[in-house]
Amino acid sequence: MTIPRPVRDGVLRFLLRGASVRGEVVVLDRAWREVIARHALPAPVRDRLGELSAAAALLGATLKFDGSLVLQIHGDGPVVLFVVEYRSDGSYRATAKLREGASIPPDTPLPALVDTQRGGRFVVTLDPHGRAPDRPAWQGVVPLEGTTVAGVLERYMQRSEQIPTRLWLAADGERAVGLLLQRLPDEGGRPEPDIDGWNRLQQLAETVAPEELLTLSADELLRRLFWQESLHAFDHRPCRFACRCTREKVGEMLRMLGSDEVEAILAERGEIEVRCEYCNQAYRFDLVDSIALFHPVAPAPEGAPKRH
């Protein structure tokens, strides 16, 4: 089998020749470290967010529209929210929100983080760019089923998409990595030359340990698991961290609050600080900024005399 150059910060896609099986490997190195450098998260929370980031890249690499895929886990435990937004251009951002005063011991499993009272929810949102305002984004909400991020995704795909899908995910303070296998529908009812390909690849992938996912490169991982298989149609799609927050967007949010509310906050605190939950960038607005928000100065008509 022919493997392209080593993949860093990207998704490598492949097909099993002669069988309706496709696969992907994602490796997030620098792109993952840029996320966690902006957040002080306990290790169990950090690692689950990394696994969800890898899963979003794996699923988002097949988006057939210009827009975003958003994966969310809403929790009723010490973690209120995991969220990853992956865009069709390969950029992504991710964050987690902890309940105030939450204490999270090492090695806390996913159910103890987000599903202590069986109220956890998994949400998938597809948001095409440029959609009409009267057409909401498509969203699927299901109960949280599974004890791992991979298990939650597998059950969602089986229930909502009815596509047999397997995932192997791992993350730590350096990398977020994932492997996806998916059984594709037969074309035209024709029999497959390799009718055991789906079961065989699953069994081979089951032999991978989390430590191998976190230490092997994408090409080494494929050689380690599928060195006897006929894989082809390789395609590499880069991934990168990118946040879409801007001062202008924060200003629009403050306008929605209204001038009375903004002026009340300014009277109490002297300034308003809004910090992006994804990249931790702080935006500050004082009284002068508030006046500019709610009482913008209209530009002078073209050709009007200038004041001196």
C-alpha cells in the first residue's frame, strides 16, 4: 500500500479497495496545542475535549457544503458544556465550560463529567454559510448514550444517520488523534468482491492502543493496522485552529443588550470586558466606546467642506 507524506494537523482519507468501506485518520498537533494553551482545564476535561475535536475533524472532512459542523455535549455534572466548531475550510475552535466550584479528580470518566443525573445531551448542528435568516440551521439532539466520546458518536451515527461507523479517539496535552471507519451502502445492488472487509478492518482497528494513537504518525498507524490491506484513494485535508470572534461582533452583541443596560454596567464597573470563550481574547469597551456603539457619527457627505 502506498502512503503519502506524514500528516500533521490534518485528516487523511482512504478507501478499502474492493469493499464498501472508507476510513480517515486525523492528527491534531499544533492545532490542538493552540486550543489548550488558551484554557486551564483539568486533564479529564482537556482530553475529552480533544477527543471531540478529533471527531469533529473526522466527520467535518466530508462536509458537502460551505459552512460549519458543531458538536456539543451538554452536561448535568461538573462540566456544563463541551463544544467544537469545525468549518469546511479546515479551521476549528473548541472550548469547555465547567460548573462553578467543580472538583474533577484525575481519570474521571465521561459519564461522571456530564451525565451524573442522566440529563446529558449530544447535539449535532449543520450550519451552511450564507443561509437565509428565515431558514434555521439543521440540528439533531439526542440523549447521551455511551461511556466514551467515541461511543457517543457511534450511537448517534447509528441512530440518526443509520450509517455503521466506528471511531477510536485519544487526546492528551500534546495531541488529539482519531481513526474512523465507515461502512458505505452498496452501489446498484452489486455484490462486493470483498464481503468481509468491514468486519476485518474493525477487528484490525480494535488492536490499536490509545498510546499508539498518541505516538504514531498517521502513516505509521495505517501501516501498523492495515499493512496487508489494499487501501487507495488517499486524500489529505489540513486542519488549523482559528477563532472567528471580532471586536465588531462583540459590539453587535452589546447593541442587542441596549444602551440602558450597557450604561448601567459602565456606571458600576467603569468598563465592559467581554472575553471570547473559544480563544480567550478580551475585548474592552469604555464610555467613549459605548457612545460610538449607540450614537455613531455619520460620515460627511462627499464634497462637503471640511471643518478646521
